[in-house]
Amino acid sequence: MGYPHKPHPKETPVLSRYFGEADARSYKGWVKRGGYEAWEQARTMAPAAITELVKESGLRGRGGAGFPTGLKWSFMPREKKAPHYLCVNADESEPGTFKDREILRWTPHQLLEGTAIAARAIQAEVAYIYIRGEFTEPWAVMEQALAEAERAGVFGDLKIYLHRGAGAYICGEETALMNSIEGKRGNPRIKPPFPAAAGLFGMPTTINNVETLAAVPHIVKRGAAWYKAMSLASPKSTGTKLFSVCGQVAKPGNYEVVMGFPLKDLLYELCGGMRPGRTLKAVIPGGSSVPILTREEAETTLLDYEGCAEKGTMLGSGGVIVFDDSADLVYQIMRLAQFYAHESCAQCTQCREGTAWTTKILRRILAGQGKPSDLDLLLDLADNMTGKTICVLSDSCAAPVVSGIKKFRNEFEDYIAGRKRPVAAA
Amino acid sequence: MPDDLVTLTIDDVAISVPKGTLVIEAAKQAGVLVPHYCYHPGLPVAGVCRMCLVEVEKAPKLQIACATPVAEGMVVRTQSPEAKRARQGVLELLLINHPLDCPICDQAGECELQDFVFQEGRPGTRYAEYPKRFNPVEDFGPDVLYVPNRCILCTRCVRFMEDVAGQPVLNVSERGDRAYIGIHPAARLDHPWAGNVVDLCPVGSLLSKDFLHKARAWELDKTPSVCTGCSQGCNVTLDTRDNVVVRVRPRPNLEVNRYFICDHGRLEYRWMNRGDRVEAPLVTQPGHGYRAVDWDEAFDRAREILGGARGRAVTLASPRASTEALYLARRLLAGFAWTGAVRVVVGEEAPLPGVPNLALRAERAPNLRGAELLGYHRDWTRALEAAADAAIVLVLDDATAPVRATGKVVYLGTVMPETGVRAPDLVLPIANAAEEEGTFVNRDGRVQRYFQARTAPGMARPAWWVLGELLAAASGGDAPGSAAAAFDLLAAEVPAFRELSYRALGMTGRLVADPTATTAGARA
Amino acid sequence: MTKVRDATAPRPQGTDYQPVFVGQTLERLHQILTRYPTKQAALLPALWLVQEAHGWISDRHMAEVAEVLGLTPAYVKGVVTFYTMYHQHPVGKNFVQVCTTSPCNVCGAEDVVRAFLEHTGAKDLGATSPDGRWTVIEVECLGACGFATPVLINDDFIESVTPERVPELVRKYG
């Protein structure tokens, strides 16, 4: 195991600063690097003051939705009448995204410190870190780090527990994750009630993504103004962001840049561009659930919440999936639809049936049996799957289909018209 | 307007409903049925079928009416193009894996999928080229079959077993379009209230073995009735096909049984269809056994019997007898020193944990309370002893009462008394509870009407009619011409019923005065 | 009438069943229970303990878990079937999960799958090799897309697997 790259000069390593340093994983090593100073500082602060500081920093949720973190914390009851819980979402499973995994396995204490601070801010006495079942190595690292920190008595009365998932993408949805901790099927819940009113075990709960919480100690330590100043484009997007670049690119990996960083520079400079002889075809910039960008769109996109929205897509989790000119987008979109069909929890009709049907239509097109009307059918189906269900899994299935057909219609038509050799879907 | 009422508009109809009401319930009050599958007022909200999507003004997207509480000034449109399109989309998706085997499906005709597709579904399918999902039929329990191919995963059955029956033996298994309703191989769907999952199922996925292939829904006549299975008094509907009761289903009554009945009540109905009935009045003819006669002759004979007797009279009644019949039977014998009793069969009590005060009651006696209010007691042994030397014994619909009487025995019954008991001097054929109108009083003192579901055979008549005619013949005056008139007679005389009128009982009943008293009313 | 049967009571299913929750495993479960306000919340960890001890989770095991946690077997089965990492049948000594979701797919993940099927002798996805040593499946996103193709062999997470590396891995785990 080794971290694959030294930071590029255009990177701003805040969260990733100690990636690759095995020593940073130990409690001692973390303290040596200034670890837990922010936590000690936060312990002297009133919970509301911590929340206010995070609000001021402009930090927004890094799990995908981009909801302002401080605001989310402020929804928790000020006056505590029942147990409060903090859930840490380490169920990273959005295709294209692998940033939390690096935080977990390289800087476990960074996450634990952020967790402790957040727990104090929302007056939680218990925090559960929900780690996806497949993350065997991050689990082991976290388990050891937690044991060391507990032995050192770092967290006082706060209890932090690890909870292992067992193979379900949807458990990354916040209420599904809570159900999963409660020993249920990972079904998303209808909202309201929102978690701050009735979340885990029916109690006021806040849930944050790993990367979000990892940023918190830095904000406490260096101030809201410092964090807020890190912004290259929209003032509504602040701080640094880890971008997981993957797919057909020369140097895939996690790159930490300031919000508003040009996607073009990320791809061509930090990631070394395309593989030899290849040109860029398309990019999914925020994990598989967001609309696809064409090369032209991608090369002019600024990587922050607003910059992506301007291009009709989303920053999402920051999972940048790159397709070069050799990629068969019809096949890859089918593969994404299949992912969602596999992961649908089965509750909502549109999702349960729609994801599977979408996959079948795409497979048939690939097999050379498509009809010209199939594309309209796919779009109509996608419309039916968008904005109508409990969670956004079905919307996520529709996004690449709709944007794919809109922007790369010719690739679909080539199969339908028999201009391209059919492929048997695996 | 009181503070706890909220005014909103649904499809241009303005209504005021209590705060916290769900849009889907408010819509019902506005006369609008929002199509739905997973929602059921007797179950926790799931919000999963997404069928009840409606447009709510100012909301960014369509909302599900089943999980959206009303708000002041809310404007809801169930028929907006967007809402209709969304629901059409759900219907299309529910149908892609649905077998369309309506011609052989028990649910056809009362299937909510069929109904809503007919109402607002697409005329054709766009899923023609693909095979449909297939899973074999499963035997879930004593009376329930699961046909997974028809299942739309609304989860009503799962929620009923988990949240209402308190015995989660059903689950949703697997994920995505592979999902189905599952059961652990070592478990059975044999809870005493399990049959409700069949009623709750909006499609033909959960079937009653008892009703399997018995009738098409459109062949059924439906009659509101009250369950005769125990003293709980659950409201039911008797489904008849060509004058035969083929199914008993719950009829909602929020005060008694909400939306449910137990399997005992559901399946104990065959006696209503018995063929071996007494179809004419029978009088004894010395040396020749019985002779069938017309009612006039029967009444003459009754007048002779009653008029010629003095002293003690005993009524031995079935607790299935109507309040009206029990009252008239007592009044008929007012000139005697009277004792009346009902025979109460006792069984195992089986509560439905999710509904307060709802159980299959140990007393399998639907009108026990009514009888008690009218002065009958339940000491059957004592009553039989009293009957032994009474001048008159009036048996009301108990074919197995072991009567050993030296006096005269008048028997009103649906079937001939069992051989081996003292043969009655007069047999008067009466209708059973499915064949007449009348009332029962449940254990909580609720007087509830039941209606006639089938015609009585031959000359059999409701017991209240027979007894009313006997009374008129014995004492002069008019016989009550209807169950209502009989009830009003009793209401005028018996204090517990004094505030009630037959008409005011409506479809869900009314409580007697002082319903908490264990026994009230006139004493003989 | 039908009688109420306590659905939580597992029915006897032969006598050769070895309960999982005894001795140390039971102690571990008790330790886990202290972390949650409800017993039900220990369900996923309890199922992991079963899989660790037995390799897969049978219906009888589900009944045992149900009994230990005060749930019904059907409830437990509903949960088990939701999570893809719980095995509902025996698998090979080495359980190989190859990510084939788009980011890995586009980097040749399906070739890696084919290489595993060929070199392990498992032949078909989900089938166990005749020697009982290998079961290979495709999985959806393992969350290591930058290290295409990630493969889980049992609990070992192996990054950047190419078809060329497969024979060596197969030898190593044999």
C-alpha cells in the first residue's frame, strides 16, 4: 500500500496533507502533527459557538448534497431533552468516489477529531461511524486509531462506535444509514421528520460525511476566515475539496484543490491528461449520479457547487469519472443503470421497476435489437423516475441516461441503426 | 373557525379538516379518492407506492397525499396534467411485471390495480418485448396463498403483521425488482388475525384459500352485517353469490374493529348456508309425529299451548338471537314466572395487539350483552334445571339444548332439534342471522344493526316476526311489522335502550345507556 | 381456531445444529449490545459474527440470531437478503469480488473477471470451483475507482488488479 502521488503544486493539501505517511495513523503520530489541538480548543467552546464558526466558514456537506454544515448542526434542538446522536457517513459507495477511503485509512484521527468536535457542537453523547462493509482495510485502521485515542482518554464522555455495513449502496442515504444501524433493511425513510427532529432511534440526529468532518478540525484551528478565503470562483463554495479522478485518465487518484478550481486543469495538469493517443470524450464530475458533461462543457467547468450547476450538472461527491474517445458510452451508461437497478432498495415503484426496465432497454439497444422509439421511451421513463420517489436513487439512474442521450445520441443511434456491431452485455 | 381546523382546497372544493389530517384523508371528505396502494388508514404510513402523487401549489415537486399533512390555505390538485402523468407512470411500472391474468384472478373486479389502470392508465404497454418476473405461488398459512407475480410490493401485509398483529412473520426479501414478500421457512402465517392480509392486499397477490375460485367479484351481493363469532361485535360484510354466503369480510367501524376481523369470524359462516332447514311450522299429531301446517294454524296451536299453561316459563335462547327476538320472547311470557338464559360457548381469547380493545373474545356469543340487558342470564345449567318442571319452555334457536321438560315445549329454530332431546310440541321455522334484520348488543354495550343477506328457506320467518305475531295473537293488539317496529317497542320499555331508535343506530351502532354497567335494564 | 404461536421460538430442525452464540462469540455479542440502545441494532454485527464463524448464514442461523436478539426469523431473513455481503449459501474458501461498475469497467474490469474465472477454475460467476477453493463474483462499486480494478479476496482489498496479475494472486491464495 502506498499513496500514489506527491502533491502537485496546484494542489492545496489540507485534508490530504498526511496521506501516505503511515506514522500519521497512530495516535502519537497524529498528536505530533498537531492533531487533537482543535478538539482541545473546541472543548473550551460552547456548542453554539462551534456551530457558528462552521457556519461562518461556509463549509458545505461533501457527501453530495452540499448542504451548509453549520446550518445543519443548528437544526438540532438547542435544549437537550433526549439523547442526541451523530452519524458519520463512511459508506462511500457512489461510483467514481474514493476520497473518504483515503481519509479513513491514512488519517483516521483526522476523522475522529472532526467527529468529536461535531458531536460537541450538536450535544451528542454517542457517535456512530458507519463504514461500508467492503472497506476492510479502512475498518482495521479506524478500529486501531479509535482504540488508541480511547486509551488516551481523548474524547471524555463521548462514545464513538464503528458500525459495519454489509453491502448496500443505498445505506449512504442518510435515513437508510440510520435504519441500517438500527438493524433494519437500509430503506430510506420518508421525510419529514428530518433527522434533526427524529433520526437515529427516533432521536435528534445529525449525519455528516467523512470529508466534511475531516475539514472541521482545520476550521476550528485556523479560523472560519481562513477557510472561507479558499475560494476561486463562487463565494458560496469555500474551502478545499478532494476530487477522486478515475476512469480513462493518465494519473487517477485523489487531488485536493480549492473550490472553483478548473476541471480542465485538474484533468490535464494534475492528472496528466489522457492516456497516450487518446482524447477526452466525456466527464461525469460528481459521482455517477450526476449528468454527464461533454468534452467542451468539461473543459470550461469550474469545480464548485455553482460552477457545476451552471453546466447543468452537480459537484456531488467530487467523483470525477473520465471517458476518453475509446469509451462506449452506451455500454457504460447501461452499466451505471445496472448499478442502480442492483442497488434499488425496492420501496418506490418508479425506482424498483424503472431502474430495471431502463437497464433492459439499454441492454437491448447494445444487443442490436433497439428501436428508434426506445430513446424516447428511455427519456419518458427517466422523467417518470425523477423527483417522484423517497430518495434520489431513481433520479440518479435517470441522470446519466438523460444527459447521455441528449449529448451523445448518435452513439445510441449507431447501435439502433445497425451501424455499430452489437455487444453482448456481460 | 376553531383553531384546530385547517381550511384547504382540493380540486376546487374548499374543506375544513382537523389539523394533522393527511391530504389523502382530507380529499375523501372533499369527495375525491386519490388513487393509492400502500396507504391504508389502519396501518402506519409507508409512502412507497408513489401512486398518490398530487400537485400541491407552491411545492417544488409532486407530493404524496398519504404522507403530506394539510396546511392552512393549501391548494391541492389531484387532476393536474403532471399529477395524472406521474400516476400513469406508476401504473405502467406496476404493470410491467404484473401477469394480467385477471380472467383467472380472484381479485378481478375488486382489484385496485385493475380499477386505477382502467381509470387513468395507459391504453397499452411499452414493455412488450421482455419476459415478466416469475416466482412460484407460496403457501403462507392455513388460509393464505401468496402469488408473487401479482405482488406490487405495497407492503401492507408486512406492516399489518409487524405493527398491528405484532408478529412479524412476513418480510420484504431481496432488493430492487427481485424483491418479493418473504417468510422464514420455519414460520407460518397462522396468527388468529392473519386473514386480514388478504383484505389488505390491493391486488390478487394474497388469496384466501377458503374463497379461492368461489366467485367472481361482480357476482357478489354485499350486505352489511355484524359478526356472530363472539361478543366483540365486529362489523362485517356478508358476500353472497346466488343466495349463498361465500365470504365474510370486515366492514370498517372505528369504534369496534377498525378495519379488521379475526379468522374465526371470517371462516365460521358455513352454518348460514345449511341446507337441512325447517321450512314449515310443525305441529305434533298424536301417533303421527309432526305435521307441516301454515302459519295461521301454527299460531292457533301456539295460542292453545300458551293459553292453557300457568306457572313457570323458561326461555332457552341462543346468543345469536336478535335483541328484538329476545325481547319479544320475554314479553310473550310476561304472564308467567319467567326465567331466561343464553348458552355461552367459551373459547380461547385472541387479541389483535395493535388495536386497543379488539379481540376474538372468549365468549362466542354475539348478543350476550343484549340478552343480559333484557334479563337473561348465562347460567345454562340452572336454566335447564328450571326447564325440567316449567309449564312452558320456549327454545329460541338452540337445536342441541338438552331439554327435559314435563311441560309444553315451543321450539323456534332453523333446523330440527337434535334427536334424543324432548321433542317440542310446536316447531316454528325461523330465519338465521344472515336471513333477517335485527340488532346485537356487543360486549361494550354497542347496539348494532345487521341486515338480511339471503332469503330464508320455505316458510321460515325472522324470530321477531314469529314472536310478534304470537304476542299479538295472545294479547290482542298489532304485531310489529318490521324489525324496526320491534326494536322501538323494546326501546320504549327497557331503560337501557330508551334513548335509542332503530333509525339512529345507523351503520355503526349506538351505545346503550350506562354501557359500563355489567347488567342493566328491566328485571323480570 | 388457530393458536397463537410464539414466532420467535425457532422450531427444532434436527439436532446437529451448532449454535454460534456460545462462549466467546456470545461474549462478543454482549459487548456489541452495549453500544446500542436497542437489541435490534446489533443485528448487522451479529450476522457478521455468524458469517465469521460459519462462512455463511443459513435459515437456521437466522432463527438463532432472531432468538438471541428478540426478533422473528422472518424479520432477520428480510434483513439478510437486503445486504449483498451476507452469504445465504456456502461459498468457496476464497471469495473473490471484482468491481465491474463503470469507472473500473472502462478500465478493463471485465477482463479481470474473465481472468479470475479462468485461472481459478470457477468458470461461472457465483459458482464454486470443483476443488471448493474459489468463488468469483462481480460486485458493484467497491469505492476504490482510482485503483482500477479493485478486488476483494476474502477480507483482503487488492488495488489495481490487471488480468496479468491474476495468475499470481490465484497462486498466492490457492
